[in-house]
Amino acid sequence: MAATSEAVVNPAHVEKTKKPPARYWDEPQEGKDENKVGKDGEQTGETLPQKHVEKAKKRKNDEDRGDAKKFISGKPDPFPGPAHISKDRMQKFKRRDKTKKIPRQHYKLKDMMARSDEVSEMAQKQAARIDLLLPEDAGFLEGDEDEDTCTISQEDISDAVDITSASKYFDLKLSQFGPYRLDYSRTGRHLLLGGRRGHIACIDWQTKQLMCEINVMESINDVKWLHSEAMYAVAQKKWLYIYDSNGIELHCIRKFNDVLRMQFLPYHFLLATVSATSFLQYLDVSVGKEVAAINTKTGRLDVMCQNPQNAIVHLGHSNGTVTLWSPNQKEALVKMLCHQGAVRSVAVDKTGTYMVTSGMDKKLKVYDIRAFKPLKSYFLPAGASCLSLSQRGLLSAATGDIVQVYRDVWSTPVTKPYMAHRVQRTVWGMHFCPFEDVLGVGHGEGFTSMLIPGAGEPTSTVWIQIHIAVLSRGRNGRLRPCWRRSTQSSSPSTPLSWDRWTKPPSSRSTKTGSKLWALIHLPKKSLFPGIRRRVVVLPAVLKGARDKWLMRT
């Protein structure tokens, strides 16, 4: 019988001890050799005790938790901390200075001020970082050697630029109902034209799409957009009319008669008008009522503009003076003798620092409104009948049928115009389009859109243009004005009153109104100390909250 030989059993592959897969977060331990398996299955390297391995892993996990911000995918960040922002870019988007320290007893207000400063600083940093994504920059027209830019025609500019920019130079021949007054919406998208002989047209001028076109069969003195492109005001021969974007008459205000010029104050929802009877009137467009009527006692008023910074109305008179008005004062705030003859046109820049006037004495003067002193004085052979200032500080002056554009009129002496263009007939109205290098000119033959390089802001990153449009709206996305009469309601809506910001809130005031009043009058000693401790409205959103409260009341 054959002896049974012992079978040699080779261990199966699955029974081998597998080495765990390497992970990117597992770093090799220093001083530890890899376990090497020889042909005979014996380990050739030395292994560390298991306790030391567990301590090393625990220590590494603790380091990972503590320095989580410095590690990306388990590796140290080569650029720790936030990205660097230059001081010049931060200064460009600076909103306001930090608030001063307040006494300790106002601890809640102190916390609110601190949070407001943090929010303002964060917004400043975000705007500075996003500025890298906005490659557009303002540029000006530059000629070749020994070439004046004023000799370059509009046709040459339109041929040199791209197709989109070239389409912004066009002429509308409307000789039947001219001359024309014009106005651009705050966004610069829509154009409103009003002919002297009753023609009104609303146009999306970028796409050349006609929104509405009507003829009121009456002479028109001025046209003006209201808070949005859904409504506009027309100063007709007798009274003031309000129309919508479809050409439907919404309201006829007979208290405003013989209106010659209009200005809309977007942050107060007020329409300021001047008339041939020497009256300056303010209309609250939210309720359709007259807020103030001031008799200036200076004769016919046909020269008017507003200060975009503080909403003060500037009026030019036939005796050569310019007066500044506010609806809560029956007398002029300031009277300035600017010209030896009648004032023909007035314009104020967007910062509210400089005022430009032209008069019958054929002079063009630049004033510093902060000190009420003249800075520059220029002589024009035929004078300037219309003035307009762009967002970048370019000044356009119309002399008969010639439109001249000047650059840096208040910083350096100007000897020649920046650009010039001749239209077909006498200019009657002129405005720069916001956020576009476009100048709109209304004349006897219709309307002309000119290309003026460097006139508008390159990017509309500010929230000022859109914060009015996001207030209380209806289902159709438009703000619904309230045209109420006292005979239709026993408690009509209270119109916008300037006394709300100069008198303490009454017992019937809302809680939000009391907070807003206390916040505005915070530096003064208030009769309501309890309100001051309950203020929760941030100063950064004061203007928007105030407008919302006014719309609700």
C-alpha cells in the first residue's frame, strides 16, 4: 500500500493580506520604512509600534481640522488669505467714511452702526473685485498729428466704429410738426419726443421700435419722463397732462396752467414745473396732488434745471440772475447775478459741484456752487441757447443750428471745441443719453442722434438707477400711481410733505416712520429718547426704506 504523501497547500490569493490603497490625504510617515515582502513571504522592513501610528494619525487629523482654510485637497494653500485689492481700486468704490463713535449707553445703536460699517466695507470690496470683470472703460476721441477732433465728422466716426455703435447715429426727419423737445429715461433706453405742433412719440431708440405715437392737436412746450418709461408728462398749451406708454391720457391737472418747463425729482416722486405766470409748482406723482406752489415774482420762467445731487431747482431769469429753490421755502434759497443780460440756459453736473450758465451777453460762465463763485468765463460769438452736461463732464452748447461739445470746461481754459456738428435747423432741445456716448438733439427738422466718444459712464454698476423701479409694483410689474380726489374718498392719501422730515412723528405715525424720523434727526436732542434706542434701520438703506414708507402712506 502506497504511503500517502502530505499535499502541499499553497495559500489562496484571497487569503493574502492586501495593502490598503494609497490616498492623497495619507502622507508617508517620516522614519518609517515600507513593509517589503520577499519571495519567501517574510517581511524585510521594520514596523513601528501600533500606538505610535495611532498617535501620529490623531495628531495629523487635529492639524487638518485647525488649518482647514489653509489646505486645498490636503495640500497647503500657496496663497493664504483673501486676494489682495489695491488701494486705488478700493478708493474708487468707497461709499462713505466710517461712522463716529457714540456714547456707551447707546449699545444697540452702536452694534447697528458697526454692522452697517461691515456691510458697507464688504460691498466696497465686492465691487472692487467685480471691477475686473468689467473691461469697458471711458475713452475720448483722439486725432492724428496736427488734426483737431472738432473737424472729424459724424460720418467718419460711424464708419470707423462697430456696427452696433454706428447704428446709434441717425436722423429722424419730422419737419411737419417741429421743432422738437426731447427727454431720455433714467436707464437711457427710451426716448420721448414732443413736437411744438402737437406730435408726441415714445421710442425704444436702440432697437428703433415705436412704442406709441399720438397728436394732441395742441401746442406742446415740454415733455418729461416720470419714475419709469410707463408714464410721462406733457406741458401743453393750457394745462398739464399725464399719459401712459400706450398714449392713453391718465390725468389732466388744471391747477398747472401755462407750464413752460418741467423737471422730475426721482427720489422724491415730485414733478417740478415753471409757468409763464411766474409760478413754481410741485406735483406729487404718487397721489396726483399739488405739494407746493411758489410765486417767484420774477416774470416769465422758461429756463430751468435741477441739481441731481440735492434736487434743488435752478431757475434763470430775464434780469441775469439765477435763483435756487426748495419746496419747503417760499423765498429763494440763493440769488446769484450771473449775466448782464437775460439767462438763456442753465446746467448742473451730476456731482452738484459746478453750474454752467449762458446769457444774452454771449458769455458762457462756470460757477462753483459750493462757494457761489465764478471759475471760468468764455465768450461765444453768437451765445448759447441750450446747454447740457454729460455724466463724464462734457458740455454741449447749441448756437443756432451748430452743436459744439467742450471738454474740461471747469478745470483748464478751453480754446477750441472737442467736437462740432451742424444740424438742418435751429436747435430747440438737447440732452445726453445716460450710459451711452450719445447726444440727442431736437431741432426744426426733427431729431438727430450724435456719437460723442467719452460722454457716458461705461458701466452702470450703481444701484441708483434701479432702486426706484423695485418699489411697490402691481402684477404687471409697474408702479401704480394713486390719482385720488377728495370727493371720492373720505380719507384721501396724504401727499408728500417736506414737514415730515422737520417735525416729530405724531401719535398716528407708523412705527417705521418714527424710526426713520429718529434716525434722520439722530445728531439732535430728540424729544423721544425711547425711539432712538429702538432704531433698527440701517443708514446704508435709509433712502430706499424712506421711499418705500412714503409709498405706503
